[in-house]
Amino acid sequence: MTDFRGRHVLITGGLGFIGSALAHALVEAGADITVVDSLAPECGGNYANVDDIEDALAIVEGDLRDTPRLTEIVDGSEFIFNLAGHTSHVDSMNAPQVDLQLNCAAQLSLLEACRRARVAPTIVFAGTRQIYGRPRYLPVDESHPIEPVDVNGIHKTAGEQYHLLYGARYDIPVAVLRLTNTYGPRMYVRDARQTFLGVWVRELVQGRPFEIWGDGTQRRDFTYIDDAVEALLLAVDPRVNGRALNLGDDRSVTLKELADLAVAANGGGAYSIVPFPEDRKRIDIGDYVADYTAIRELLGWRPSVALEDGLTRTLEYYRERGDRYW
Amino acid sequence: MTDFRGRHVLITGGLGFIGSALAHALVEAGADITVVDSLAPECGGNYANVDDIEDALAIVEGDLRDTPRLTEIVDGSEFIFNLAGHTSHVDSMNAPQVDLQLNCAAQLSLLEACRRARVAPTIVFAGTRQIYGRPRYLPVDESHPIEPVDVNGIHKTAGEQYHLLYGARYDIPVAVLRLTNTYGPRMYVRDARQTFLGVWVRELVQGRPFEIWGDGTQRRDFTYIDDAVEALLLAVDPRVNGRALNLGDDRSVTLKELADLAVAANGGGAYSIVPFPEDRKRIDIGDYVADYTAIRELLGWRPSVALEDGLTRTLEYYRERGDRYW
């Protein structure tokens, strides 16, 4: 892995779930870190995520479209972990023009700054499995057709394509990771905008029953935050330049199995299985399981935290600090 | 084919090359036609394209993002031929945010109006082979990977995905045609923004030598405008609902062969072969030939105008009326 000691790193979306976890790892590695975050209400940016490392970060509040000094910040960065973006499926269907600005226009702003930089920074972009849409086969590898089923997925597709295009066209080292369901401490738990699992965690910790939407048989794979962070750091590597790579896990579970694991990790709890809300039913994708052979073979990455352990650590975090997140 | 007599039809981009040709066909078919066109300087919208049928059209000048009464116009339309958009590869790389607004934001505006309509109109969207990027195999069928090589291609991909998504999500009948190089009377000839062939035609008619960029061995297929119009009209058909279909031709030619055909059709002329301009070289896609089996089998469409005839008719048009186009 790259030695980040004393290196200039920019994390966009750095006050959010994954960005702040990455910031912790990079502080520990001795990097010189700038964080840009819009603190948009539903994106998960939260100062609670960095209160223990705040002094070690240069934090710039601002949307990438109009961040003061973005060009200058980018110009001083050797590495950019680009985690900014909206991820709500339902919001994107209700307000597609807003999603367009928050995802596409913002990404173009950042990439335009990168291509104007004196020395091109290395970029790792957090993509998503969402761009595959409803899987045509399982497990889904990187050559699966791109068929997003909501506006957010279309814009995330464009975001990924921008990165690969700018990389190829302007000789910017770029790698894209297509994340699957990432979970862990600091995840967004206010509602189901980012993941249903956040709501489950909140309800469990607060002692209320939670809901599984659908029939509980849907299959998913999960990545614990520490494993996702490791993948992001490993992706600063010329061997994955210009590539888009899946993260995944060897094990997939149904939502019902996941619910049972979460209840067990919590030492108790209750849930019910209820039909999909109408606005979600039509953009639901059925089962999803990733094939992550490519990143394993190229970079040696594989997940190391079992679902039981990850859920336990997550629940523990919110039992202690949930009041900063609810 | 649908009987369009007395039917309410909206053509976006209706003052441009393909839109105005379609308008001529629909006037002849007795349709009740509204045209919306932004007349953006480099999009090809030109009143010369409709001067012989202007009285038969309701023309609204405006960008789809802020067309007065767009909702009302859409609400009164049974069929929408959506041909609006910017197509310049090079402009999109120089000003990606502009391309985003002109293509993505505009398409979302139209589709949002469609989903709010009391009765959903049937939409035919003019997509493009550009979204395939550099072909991985020839001929290119519809399941070829989507790998656009410029920002415009990324936004055209999003445009197509929006249409298929809105169709599926909101029960709007939608078909997408992925056009290849379309040519003929009323094509944009001012520069190479839409197609190099437009410039060739202008230079030939004005008696100047034209340039082939590259080495002349690049292979392309061409669709004469009348054949493209027929495909658009045929695509109003439940059998292609939710589909994206290639247009193409049984014959492909190298650029050098095309140049020789154009010179012959013009009864003389000269050209030179020059290296690609730097800004185009990196977004060039090499050979492209479409597989159009799907639309042939589903709708019985096939091209009927040979390249020699099409070029002859095109040159004739600009010899007579070029002064309105240069």
C-alpha cells in the first residue's frame, strides 16, 4: 500500500460515513488531509464523524460546484478520494434536476479542476453497484450491462464515466470502486436514504421493532467499513489505473438472515416483514451479489470482517454515540 | 405505420436537420404539428429548413429547460419525436457543464412534463451510436458495452437511460433509435460539429478541396435522411416499447471511398488526407459499423437509398439552397 505519510490528500464528502472513516485511517497513516463536504442535509456529512480527529484535518465546507478555492485545493493534492454525492434513489426520482446538479455537475467541477492542475492528482472514485440495475445474472461481474433503474443510478453511471474519460483523455490516474452495501460506525441512520440497514441499527439501539421491506428473501452482500477503507487505499495503484472494480463478499445473506444476525448481535430485538412502499417497489432490483475476483486478483483485496462482528461493532458504536446521529 | 392524420405531434429540435425532415413527412401525412427548437447557434436549427411548410407548423422557440408552456404543449401531444440536443464532441470536452445543461437537464425537463401529462404521449428518442465508444467488435449490436469517449457521449447515454427509465417507471411508451451517421438535405454544414460530411458537402459545392482527417481507412455506415425519418415514424409501435435499436446500413465504406463517391456525385472535386486535429484524435473511435438486425426483424425497417443517390440529392440541395446554410 502507498505510504501516505506527509502526502497531501483530499477527501470529498469527507464528513460523511465512508469519507470520515477514510480520514481516520489517513490521519493514522500520517497524511496531510483536506476535507471538502457540502454538509447537505441528507448526505450524511456530520461533524460527529470527525470530532476525535478534527484538529488533524483542514475542513472546507462547500459544494464542489462552488467550493471556494477548489482549483487551488486540487492543485495542492497528490491524491483525491472522491466520495461526494447524493445516493438517495427516491429523492432522485422526485427531484431529478436536483440530483443532476448534486451528482453530475459537482463531479464535472472536480474533474475540471483536476485537468487544470499543474500535476494531475491520483483519483479514487467511489462508484456503486447501483449502476448495474436489476442483475441479469449472479454474481455480477464488471462486464455486466449497465442498466440503472433510477435517476440517481443514471447520474452515478455518468459520474463513473466522467472519471474514466478524464483519466484516459487527460492522463489522470483514476480508479473506480463499485461499492456494494457498506455498513459500520458513522453510517447514516436517520432514514433509509443511504441504506435500510442504518434504520435497522437505529431502531434496534432505541429498542423499537424495525421493518424488512419486501418478503425478506432478497439477497445482498455487505462490506464492513474498514474493508471498504482498505480497498480505497489500495486502489491508489497503477495496476488499477483506468479500471472500475467491484467490491463484494464471499457470503451473501437474505434480508431475513441479516435481520436475524442483527437481532442476535444486539442481544435482542424485533422486526416485521412489510410490503415495499409503492415508490420503492418499482426501483427495486431483486437479488444482488457481486463478483469481486478482479480486485482480489489485481490488488489482493478481500474482506476480512465477518458480518456478525461488523454488526456487533456497529451497534456498539451507536449505543455509545447514537445521540449525535439520530 | 401509424396513421398520423389529424394527430397531435410534438417535434423537439424540429428546426434542425432530422427534425425538419420529419416535420415535412408529418405535414404530408396530415398531422397537427408543434415544433419546439432552441435555435441554439450550433445545433443546426434553421428556419430555412421549414420555409416551405412553416404555415403548417406551430413553432415555439425555446430551450426545453424553460420553454413557455412546455407542460401544456406536452399535455396536448399524442406523439413526441425528441430530437433536441447538442451533438458536438469537441464542444462537450471544452465546456462540459454547458453540455450537461443542454442535454441532460433539457431531457429531464421534457420527461418530467411527460410524466405529469394527463395521458402519457408516445415518445421516440433520437439516440446515437456514439454511446458505444470505440467498438470492441463489428458490427456493433445493441448489447455492445456502453463506453462513451467524450462528455457528449456520456450525456447522450444518460439521455437514453432517462427515456427507458421514465418509460418503465411511469408507463410511458418509449422507443430509442441509435442513429449512425445521418446525412442529406438540411444537414448542418457550417463546421464539423455534427458531421464531417456536412463540411465536405459545403466545400464541394463551393468548389474548394475538402479534408479527410486521419488516414482515410476509417470505416463508417451512413443513413440517408429519408430512411432515418421512416425509422422514426415506424418506431411509434408497441413492439419496440422500451427498446433501444440501432439504425445502420448493409454497406459500410471507408472515408476515402466516401470521399471518392462524393466527388463523383458532385461531378468533380478534390480532397486531401490530413492528420487528426489533436483535440479530436483522442476521442476518435476508429471503425464503426452497426448491426441493425433488431429493427429490421421487429419493424421491417431497412435503408432504401444508396449512398450514391443520397450524396447526389444532398449536393443538389445545397447547390440550389446553400446560401441559406453556409
